[in-house]
Amino acid sequence: MKISILGGATTKFGELWNISPRDLAREAIFGALANSNIKSTQVEALFVGNMLSGILANQANLGSLFAEELGSFVPAMRVEGACASGGLALHNGINALKAGVYKTVVVLGIEKMTDHESNAITNGLMAAGSDEERMAGATFPGLYALIARAYMQKYNVTEEALAGVSVKNHFHGSLNPKAQFQRVITVDNVMKSAKIADPLKLLDCSPISDGAAAIVITSDPNPRAIHNKPVEILASEVATDSLSLHERESFVSLKSVVKASQNAYKKTGIKATDIQVAEIHDCFSIAEAIAVEDLGFSEKGMGAKDISKGKYTLTKGKIITNPSGGLKACGHPVGATGIKQIVEITEQLRGVAGKRQVKNAELGLAHNVGGSGAVAVIHILQNNL
Amino acid sequence: MKISILGGATTKFGELWNISPRDLAREAIFGALANSNIKSTQVEALFVGNMLSGILANQANLGSLFAEELGSFVPAMRVEGACASGGLALHNGINALKAGVYKTVVVLGIEKMTDHESNAITNGLMAAGSDEERMAGATFPGLYALIARAYMQKYNVTEEALAGVSVKNHFHGSLNPKAQFQRVITVDNVMKSAKIADPLKLLDCSPISDGAAAIVITSDPNPRAIHNKPVEILASEVATDSLSLHERESFVSLKSVVKASQNAYKKTGIKATDIQVAEIHDCFSIAEAIAVEDLGFSEKGMGAKDISKGKYTLTKGKIITNPSGGLKACGHPVGATGIKQIVEITEQLRGVAGKRQVKNAELGLAHNVGGSGAVAVIHILQNNL
């Protein structure tokens, strides 16, 4: 059965002090419906990806809450897997279509983070980690700093090379009107930014953000009758690993990402080199360096170096990673990220990404990770022209 | 495609101060695997129903956390819809099987509530409600008290008649070794118990509980080759309604329950009167009184009266509701409840429910509700002899 994306939309990402979660959800849902040529009454179910609403705002049951906006009280549910909540919500939405249970559904990713006190946010994010790591006082910047140290030592990589990830993503973000940060930065800016968890500096880290993104997916065998540029979902793969770093075989590769992407490649017959555009879960600069290796785009140990050399930069590279600006520059409202990636790939494959358009984009990949790699979700999308 | 339950297990429900969430999950998962004749290496994915772990214990990402116990890092995710989280996790598990994505999966429901301070628990549970209700100071006993008042007034029902729900469920719980409360109570006991939210008294309310329940479901076309008493899942239906009571057309009927159950009946050709055993979401006595009406077991306004007269009591009734003791007597670890209901119906349909066995049980129904009716999940199960 063919599963198609009919369209999608994101809100602006950033510090949206004046917009409520309900307004964010409404804007993303109705933006996606309009972009898809679908009426709210045609939506048969709603899948919501969100991590922190219960923890930070004491609001659970977001499926029912946002189904109210559709006005028709369709089946609705929330799916959670830390920062991979959006990707996992999509995985369940796709399964429901393939099962023949629903024909057209909305998948919404949403997070409202900035209304809360910063210690509450830091603690809330650690809900993605393990007891052992929390008891040891670890935070996610701290955990990824350990990964960065191991990677730099093993592959003789400099902090400047890691900084290249943020430089690329800020350049891409400068071309995205929805991005939280739309200014270019230099390696020198990154190097001189405040230390967060050595060797990671402020500009190695994705921000705290508000935002929502939604897509409409359908099992309609003739999606072109609804929208003239449907995008097909070729693969939706999930894999997990231990929550704690200390249980892992390696610090310099995420097994969940390798497993999920290999499964996606195997099932579709697509090779990493077939892909023109990828949205990568760059919660920290080191994360994208390792991801391009785990996904098979770069040789082991070459990720940061390749990124710094422009291998994945718009107009220069063969595979463009994070044309949206990624988590670093576009922003990282955690539950929204996995769906924003899909909206970005959809726009790229449709050729409507404006200044950040990747040329000849036919195959795209979205890489969404929860925790420090405890769960990974890979989607492969193809333009259906 | 036929979806079968191969087996299931629950932990003891109650105040389990000495057992961690990880231990609860492990006991339920490995109990379910043993009961199903399935090895952990045969499990292809894990779906976890849980509401409060993030809010109360700052632990999210429970899919990955409990997938560790299986040892094989399968795809895993958490599904949440307040007290219907268990039923919704099962809905997504079933969809994944029907989609052909996985063949055999575990669905786990789990909640650890008693480790936390009572105000934190009360506040956490209100995460299932709406902003408006929270700001008005409402709690779930308060909301259900409003429903009870409207129901009693409209249908001329006494507090004693409502008390009959708890009396029945405690009688059933007295026969269930896993139940939190295994003692019989009288109408007089209920009437003399402390007022919680007039007209609801302590013994009209389900307790705060710890517990876990798990089942193994499969799309294997020949489940009997694995377990000699597979149970077939005939329907899995979800519907939503507004979070807030003030948006509802009626206080004395839950539209989500009516819609989901009518869809389940329509799709299977089964009538309410065909069913011998049902697990009902009796978070409060009034909830079961209304549920038996919304499900089509009783005439409108007759639910509490019918229950008090023994229409749903073991050995006396034609349809037995809550043979497990229900939420009231078996306990209500919120994320676990929807899966415990399925374990109970499975045991009933297999004829292995011991002292609480319903005679000639061939068709069973599970009714799982989130919030004050914002979401409802209905499953219909059949013994496959």
C-alpha cells in the first residue's frame, strides 16, 4: 500500500511567548490541511508527538485536546519517545493507514518549552535519560560532551571541525523564514561562545524552542487527485538502544540509528548515496557528525571533517543535510522536530523550499533521535512526480 | 487479518512500595511471555501505555527503557491518552500488526503512583483535564460528582443505588488474588464512608494504585500452534470528545463511549446482548452506571438500578461486568488499567479465571476511558476454540 504525504506546515519556531499550545497546534494543523487540499471533516484520526507537556505544563491527553480543534472528535492519541516523539507519532500514523483502519490522518508534533523556568526545562529534558545518569548529575549537553570527547580522541577531530556543523546549519537557517535563528555564524563565533559542557560550547547546542508542525498522510491510491505534488513515504523504521551510555558498545556510533537506517535501506533497496537531502537530528554538533557516518553518508571518523569541508552544504554538496537549519538553527521544540523534518523534506521534494531549495531532490531522509540515541526513527521519502 | 492474543499477565495491583517500575514491567512482560509460550527474542516491538511517569517521576521514553528488559532493543514507544493509555497502546499495537510491520508484539501498561506525595498525584491526574476545569479548581472526583448529580436528578437514582456498583465490584475483587482490595463491602459501608465530592464517597472512588499488565499479540495465521487457547481481537475502536464537561451535549452519557462502541458493534455485527463478560472503566461508581447504558447493556437511566439488582453480578447476571473487581476493587494504576482489562477478558474467555470465572464466556468487551470521557477505547474479544 502506498502512503502519501499530501502536505504539511510548521509554525515559526522560536521563543513564542505570546502563543498558547492550542494556538500553535491550530496553526500547524490548519496550515497542513490547507497545504494538502484537505478539509478538517476528511481527517479520520489525529496522532500527536509531544514529550514535555505533561511534565512542564501538567497537560496530558493532548490527542483529545487537539482533536477538539478539528471539531469532529476523531480518534486521537499522543505518542512519546523523548525527542523522537514526532517521528514515532508518524510511525504509528503510517501503521494505522497500512492497517486500513484510517484512510487520511493528521500527524502533529508540538512543544511549548520557553514558558517554563530554565531548571524545570533542564530537569524535564532529563526525563529522556536513565536513573543512573540522572543520579550522576548528567545533563544532555554533558552526555553528548562525553560522546564528543571520545569521537575527537578516536578520530583526531578538532573542536573547530565540530563547529563546522553549526556554521553550516546557521547558514541554512539564514535561508529559512521559519527558523529560530536566521543569522550566519563563523567557526570563530562558535569557538568563542560560552562553554556549556567541555568541549561543547553554546553554539554547538540546539536551543530551547516553541513550535508545532503537522502533516496530512493518506492511503488514497490516487493522491494526485487531491494534491498535484504528493510525496511518498517509502520507509518508516524504528530501533532502540539502552537509555544509558554506559551500557553501549560504542560511544562514537549510535546503534539505534545504524539499525533503523540499515533496515530502511534494505527494505527499499535505496542506498545512502541515492539520497539528495536529509534532515538530521543535530541536537548537538557532535550528533550530526556521527549521524552522517551512521547513515552511511560519510566514512567513519570523517563526519565532522566532511561537514566542515562543505560536503553537506547547500549548493556545494551532493547530499544536503539540514537545509531547514536543523535543530541548531531552525530550533528544537522537541515533540515538533520529527514532524518539522518531514515538512522540510516534503517541501524540498516538491521544489517549493525557496532560497534553501536543494537541486534535483528526489529522495529524502529524516533522522529523528530520542535521548542520547535510546531510540531512532528513520523515514525515507520520495517525490512522486 | 486475524489478530490474536497469545497470553497475558498482571502483577499484583496495590500499594507496591517495595517494587520499582522496572521490576513491575519485567514481571508483567515476562509473565505475559511465559503465559503465551513466546520467547523474548520473538518479540518484534513494544508498545507501552503510561500516563504519569513523566509527570510524577520525571521518567519519559518508557518504550526504550522497558525494551532494555527484552534484551534485543526492538522498536518501542509510549502511547498516552490519560487513563485510556493502555487501551490506546493496544490500538497502536494492533494497527502495526495489521499493517504487516511487525508480527508479534508486546503491549505493556504500567503505572507507579504511590511513591509520590498525594497532592502531586491529584495534580498529576488533573493533567487529563482541561485548563478551564483546572483553573476552576476541579478534580476528577469533583467532575464525576457533577455527572452523578445530573444523573441522579434526571433518572431519580439514589446514592444507595450508585453504591451498588462498588458493592458488586468489591464482591468480584474478593475472588481475584491480584486485586488491591479483596474484601466484600455493603451498601451501608459505602454510605458511611467519608464524603469525597458530594454525592461521591470514598467507596464510590477507585484507589491510587501501582501495577503493570502485559499481553502478547500476534498476526500469526495459526496462533493455536503457539498457544492452545488463543483469543481473537475482533474490534479496536477509539473515539474522542471535548476535555471539558461544559462543552458536552449531555452529562449523563459519554459520547466517546457511545461512538466507539457503536462502531465496534457495527464493524463486527455483534450486539451488546451477545456479550457475556465486560471490563468497565469504573473510575467512580457513576462511571459504570453510565457505561452499561452507553454500551447498550442497560436502558437509559437503568444502569445503577440494574447493577444494584444483580444484573451484572457473577453467577446471577447474564452479562458480568468487572469480574476482576474493576478499577474500584482490583485497583487503578492508570496506564496499566486498559491492559489489565484485556488480561482479565482473555482469562475469562479461556476459562482460567478461577473463582471469578464467568460461565460460557465466548465474547468479551473492554471499555477504557481517559479523562471524564475525552477519549474512549473499546475492544471486543472472542475465544477462538
